[in-house]
Amino acid sequence: MRMSLAAVLLLCSSAAAAQDAASNITVWPGMAPGEESSNKGELLPPRSEAPNAVQRVKNVRLPTMDVFPAKNPNGTAVLILPGGGFTYVVPNLEGSEAALWLNKHGVTAFVLRYRTKEVAMKTGEPLWKRPAQDTQRALRLIRSRADEWKIDKNRIGLLAFSAGGQVGAIVHTTKKPMYQPQDAIDKLSAKPAFSMLVYPWRCMDTETKNLIEPIKVTKDCGPAFIVHTHDDGSTAVGAAKIYIALKENNVPAELHIYQNGGHGYGVRPRKGSVISTWTDRAAEWLRIRKLIE
């Protein structure tokens, strides 16, 4: 069977990421809640032949995490929620590439391949529901193995992009569990100690102009760092409203809205924009919060 150049390059980049990732682990002890399949997802063909072509994984029914241990761990850990509009998960652009950036700062990273929207489209449930369940479970799982990964249980946060950013905003602000306990791990906290929300997608109700119903900011929320661009079609207003709500509740927060850069840049540069400097601002924020040195 012949392989295109794009396929070869994609395999090479995937192999490189796999070398950096120590392991891929399943999130749930068995089937995920409400699921009848253990499909870990299907990698779609790349849309370009570029060596850094964006990877897209669809039909995820059994969520997994790629683990990226820091060479010199400082005790901080981050669970990364990639975007993909809930249609698929983007494990490189908004996953492994961000994980390697965090690793450079001594942060152990986990890239979550949460469930995509196939079942939700049939049942009519909110698209964020199953990804939010997977996120809460992943945070608990990381806490349960904190000693193994040299992590401080009180320094586990989120880095969430696009649709993952919507999920991250919901998990960051909610107090209630999203699923019934499965085992002893579910006795642990599912609350992130902090969150970094990067171009969170559709967090504002376009009719009421308020934050969508499941985002409920209270004084009990952890600190947050938020990034968006003025020219993002998913609108920065939702991000601004999250910041305002955090400010009104006296929760430490920082908001950056860049003039241009659009949507879906991950940690990559965009021509004609300084959007890629958001990682420098985030590192400064993490340093101020004493989460990195």
C-alpha cells in the first residue's frame, strides 16, 4: 500500500509526539457513562501536506489521555482540552504542542481526547455534557496518581482551547458532579486549581447576551487566565463576560484580547499578528501565581 507524503510526515510527527508522551491511558474504569462503544477515535486524513498538518480525531467514545511528564517536574500539572467544535478533537495543534511548551516550564501535561458529539446529536443532550464528564473524571484520575507523576494535588489546572475552552469554562465554574460515581477515584475533587482559557468558543448566549447557562461564576472559582482576539468569529465578548464575572466575585483573573489572530492558532504564530506571544503572558501569570519558577 502506497502512502502519500502527507501521510508519511503525519506519521513521523505523531511518532515524535509519542516519544515525548510517556503513555496513553484510558480515563474511565470501563465504558464511559452512557456509552455502548469503546472506540478511542479515528484519525481523519490531513487537510494539507504540510509537516505540521492539524490532526483531527473523530468518533471518540472511550476517552484517553496522552501523558507528557516534565523532565524536571515542579509539582504543577495541567490537563489540556483541545478544540474541534465537538465534531473532533485536535490532539497536536491544541494538545501535544501546548504540552511541550508546558514541559519546558516544569509542568507535567495531559492531553485529553474527550468524547465527540455523535451520540449527543442523536439524544439532543448538550454537546458539552460528555466532554465535561470526561474532564472531571480526568482531573480526579490525575489527583489519584499525583505521587506517581510527582504532582501537587493542589496545583492541577486546565488549559482549554475553543470548544474545549467552553468545556473548561463550565468545569472551572461548576460545583456539581457531572456523572454518578464509578469507583473510589470519584471521591476526589474534580475542581481545577486554576484555568487557562484560550479562545473559549460560544460562551455567550447570542439571544440573552449573557453567559451560557452552565457557566456559573462564583467566589469559589479558581484563578483564571483568558485569551481571545478581537477578530475571532466566535466573539471575544463571552471571554470578557467570564472575566467580568470573576472580577465581580473577587477571583484573581487576567484577560488578554489581541487585535487580530483569528481562531484556532494554538501555540503557533500567525502572520501579521502577535498572538503567539500569549504563551509569554501565560508564563508570567503562572510565575506570579507561583505555579512555575
